[in-house]
Amino acid sequence: MAIAAALALATAESVAATAPMRIVFLHSYGQNFKPWSEYARALRQELDRRSHWPLVIEDFPVITARAEDENAEVQFVEYLSAVFSNQAPDMVVAFGAPAAVFVQRHRSDLFPATPMVLTAVDERRVQQLTLTGNDTVVAVRQNIGILFGHILQVLPDTKTIAVVVGNSPNERFWIGAITRELEASKDRVKLIFFNDLSFEEILNRAATLPIRSAIFWIQPQVDAIGAVHEGDSALRRLYAVANAPIFSYDDSFFGREIVGGPMTSVSDGTRAASDVAIRILSGEKPADIKTPVLEYGPAKYDWRQLQRWGISEGRLLPGSEIYFREPAAWERYRWQIALVGFVILLQATLITGLLYERRRRIYAEVQSRQRMAELAHVNRYSMAGELTASLAHELNQPLGNILTNAETLEVILKSPVPDMNELKEIAADIRRDDERASEVIRRLRSILRKTPFELRDLDLNEVVGETLAFVSLSAVAREAELASFLTSTALSIKGDRIQLEQVLLNLIVNAIDSTSASLNAERKVTVSTASIDDFAEVSVSDRGPGIQQDKLKEVFEPFFTTKPQGMGMGLSIARTIVEAHGGRIWAENRTGGGATFRFRLPLVSVPKA
């Protein structure tokens, strides 16, 4: 018998140990009325996380608190008593002042032996003298002076503050409290209360507030016509039409429409309430648990609302926290910007390097062209020296004729009757010989002139013809025959006349020199022009000994010469000039003996057949 009794007792204790704890949540007005709904939701989650026992949490709205009807409250107490007639709850938690006022008013009839926690309630709404040994409070303090003073701090030009509030007993309490505590500021700012309006009328008034106004949001739980407003919809509708910034007292409203400031904290209140509830469930007596009144934490602000209403961050309270700040482009795209910056820097470096190299190349080209021009000028002087005898002969002949005609003219003029016709003939001969000498000098000056490289429209046939005329006497003096076969079609090119004449002069004089050891019948130099594809071609052929096959490419190298007194620069300069004109020059041996030098230059326009 003793063993059976012990087993029965152990079984009963085990069942008791695993039986769930029943907790009643009493909601002011209803489960979805802010701000209390946020506290209840957070506390439920926190108790589920921290509790060592299975929990059954049951929610009951204190809808009787919406109006002053004592009979309705009595009936609601009777209803709760009937619900828990078999077993009282293990703990009751009342959220907000309406629920707290209700449970304190009916504490003797409402589970008097059950622990009671009053939370999310301002300390002014708690009747401290009626608290029992089974009651404890987690209260907050709404400092009206700080809340409204903050509005005037961040918006110092504010002249009107509209308080959006309802008309239930709890809300009328706060209208009275705000009016009393801001009595000293009535000359500084005008307060407008919207408690006697329907919510639609509130929206109309909020849209037409005077300039330098602000709105203080106390959710109108029950408006003037008895309509209730749960959740976030009322605040969203107000924000959509309001022409002034909105402030509030609890951070359960914070996150979209509210500017910010000092506010009570849902997280702080929930943490304190959960600590108290766990201690009570663990066996502590409620009256022994004393929780300090919760004050405001650091002020918090919505960066988006600060931007919308042009509120300077310099006016915010010291130590304030700013939320929802949009990250700067650098913060949002740091790696992308860094990568793009690196690429741009790399490109800038490459471009700078390329521009520097281009500048160096252009400078080198200019220097090279200047040196080439200097060498070409020197080469022309050298060439003129080689042609001195021919030039002297070409000048002596017209000068001698001028002298003879002048002496004859003197004799005729001394005669008594000068023959006028003969005088006219002598004068004409003198003019012709003078022009001939002038032309020789002009050609010589043209060859020796030092000019910068300058591209102009030329007919290559004219350049060849002028060069042949200049060098023809030199060919006669050296007993060489100079023949030309110029194409009848104009060879239009872009070139520098003086430098192209120098190329031709070098090639022709070299060809004449190469025939010096040949028989008189073979001392012939032929110059011809032709149009081939898109190029004008000039060829200079001779009947000399030709060029050794392995030397065909070397003849254009600097200092290569077959002349005993030669400098070896003529053909090198010729190649430089031709390549500067976008052409090419080469040498080849003729089948019947001798050599041919050819160069081609691009035509400006291809002649039509």
C-alpha cells in the first residue's frame, strides 16, 4: 500500500511539473491597437524563447474600456471568471493604461490570488495605493515637456502643434495632461486637439494646417464618432495628406512616417517585462519585484524624414541615432567605384604614356626630317660642285654672246647712219641670251635653296622635265646621251618639288657617271615615266657595268659608294625622300647590261585610260 501511494504521488508531481503555464494577455481595446499590440507581440516571442515551461497564452481585448460603462465592465469580469472557473490563470499581463485601469478597478473580483503584471503603461495611470501583494508594474514615463520641447528644438519656427488624438476616456486623460504641462508655453506655441473630430475630418484639417506647423501623433483609438482605428492604416493615411512633419512618443510608430526624437522603446519595455514574468513564473512574489520606471533612450530619427522636411542634423539632440540613411555612392558601390577608378587611372596612365611616346615620335620625326633636309641640302651643294663645269659652260655661252653683241652695238652706234633694223636684231639677241643665263641661274638657285619639307600638288612629268633640262648640258659635257620617254598622261602627286628634283638629279648624275668607262655608242641614259596601278613610276636606266647582285640592297645604305671621291649619302638621301613621300625606291640590273633605278609615288587621282 505504501509503495502504491508513493508511485501515485510521484506520478501526480510529474504531471504537475509538465502541465503548461496559463498566461492571460489583457489588451487595451483590442489585440491590434498600437502601441500596445507591439509590446504584446514582442513579449509573447520573448517568453516563448526564455520560458523553461510549456506556455499557453490567451488573449482577451478589454473592449469595455472604449467607453465609460461600468455595467459592461462588470459583465466582462463575470465573463472572464466563467472562462477560468475551473482553474485560475498562472499570470495575468495587462498592456496599456485602459487595461491597467480596468484590472485595478476590479482586482478583488478578477483572480485576486493570481500574479498581475501591468506593463506598457505610464506611471501616472497606475493607482499605486491599490496595488496588492500579487501585483507588479513595468511602467514608463512620458515626459510631455521633453516631447514637445524637442519639436521646438528641431523646428524653432513652429507656431502651431496639432495633436492627433481620439475621444476615449484614456485619450481625454492625455489631452488634460498635455494642456496642464504645457500651460507655460501657450504664448510660445498654439496647441490644437483633434479629439472632437471624426478621422476623415482630422485628415482634412491635417492637409490644411498653417505654415510653421507640426503634428504630434497619439493614435486616435476611438474618434469622435466612435470609430476605432487599429494597426498602421490611420498613420499611413495621415502621412499621405499631412502638410507638416509628424512626431510621436513611442518607437512602435517609428520607421516610416515619424520624424523621430525621444521615444519610449518597445525593446526596452519588453526586456523588462519578460524579466519580471520569468521571475514570477519561477516563484518570486510580484510585490517583491521592483522595476525602475523606464525613461527615454537615445533619440532616434528617420533620415528620410529629415531630408523631406529640411531638418538640419545640427539641430538634433546630442547622442542621437539616425536610421535609414541612404548610403552614399561610395558606400553602396565601393568596390565598383574602386575598380572603375583603377581602370580609369590605368587608362589615363596608358593614354599619357601613349601621348608622350607620340610626342617623342613626332619630335623624332621632325628632328629626322630636319637632319634629312640638312643632309639633302649638303648633297645638293655637292651635286652642284660636280656640275660646276657644265653650269659654267652653260652660263659662258649666253654671256659670251651678250658681250659680242654689245661690242657690235657700240661699233654700229659710232657709224654716221646706224642701221636701225640691225640694232633691233642685236637687242633681241641680247635679251634672249640674258633670259637663257637667268634661267640657268634660277635652276641652280632652285636646286641649292634650303627650304622646309612642303607637300604640294605636282605633276611628276613636269618635275622630271625640269630636272632633265637642268642636267642636259652636264650630259653633253660628259659626252653622254640623255633620252626621255615621258607618259602623255599627267602624273598628279603630292610632293616637295625641290626634294624630288634632288632624287632625280642624284639618279641621273649617277647613271651618267656609271657610263664614263663605256664606249661612246653605249654612253646613254634613259629616263621614263609611267602610271602603274595607283602609282606614278620614274625609271632611270644606264648602260654601265651594273651593280653586283649582292649589293643591290646595300646601295641605299648610308656611306655606301662606288665612286672614289663619293660620300655615299646620295642614294640614302634619295631613299629617305621617296619614303617620306609614301613611296619606295629600288635598283635592278638590266638584262643587256647596265642598271635601272626606279621609284614609285602614290597618285592623287588615278588617271583614266
